[in-house]
Amino acid sequence: MTDYGHELTFGCFLTPVAVPPTRPVELALVAERAGLDLVTYQDHPYQSAFTDTWTLMSFVAARTERVRICGNVLNLPLRPAPVLARAAASLDLLSGGRVEMGLGAGAFWDAVVAMGGPRLAPGEAVRATEEAIAVLRGIWAVDEPGPLRVPGEFHHVDGAKRGPAPA
């Protein structure tokens, strides 16, 4: 068997349907009882048939005890990196370290633009993701001196206070 350098984990990819709104929560509870390690939810904030992924993950974290929770993948064009960093760290702390991060550079650009996000070319989306990762890591770097400054083209942060750090 292939050695991946870590224990294998198993999870499920759930659709955050809004009708009925408790269905994705019930499925997370079933996944936890079945012994799965991870529950993930797609993040399409422009999809009116879905509940908001971040709100859903918070609710699932409060209703479960062991299973890890992840956006699969979080929509960076519609989730400002500094706010996402604080939200992720907060949920990770509140859930006892059960949050995983999956980041998406963006797709479905017409829908992103309709929600007020930018339309990015493929290369721009990659650069924007790199900048967002720098912001996330910078916000979480609570031992670094001074405020965070990331002079990015897409994610510009000039003096943000650091913290909290994830569990």
C-alpha cells in the first residue's frame, strides 16, 4: 500500500441544500456516527438553493463532537481573506481544532460578479489565491511583531492586527 506520510482519513462531500435546511446537518451527524473523519461542504455563495457554507459549518461544529469540518472549497473571490482568517481561527478554537481549510481560486465568474466579486482571469485567480494565503498566514502569525501588511494586487492589507491563531 502507498505510504502517504500520514494516517489516511475518510470523509464525505455534502451539498448544503437550503430545503430542508437541517438536511446537511443531519448528514454530518450520520457521518460522525459512521466513523468518518471529515465532513465537507461546497461553497457557492451565489447559489440560492444552498445555505451559506460558513454559517452551516459553524452550526455543524456545534452539533458534532469529533468530525472535522471543511469548506470544499471556500470561495476566495467572495470571502475577504482577513475576515476568513478570523472566522476560520474562531471556529477552529470554538470547535476544539476541528476546522480544515480548502481554498478555491474561483470559478463561475458570471455568478461571482453578480454577487459583487471580481472577474479574474486564470493567472489573476492564482495570484489572488497566493495573496490570500499570505493574508491568512499573516493574520494567524500572532508571534510576529507589528501589524500585518500585505501590499497585494488583489488582497491589500495595511496594518491589520494579528490574531486569533487557530487551535
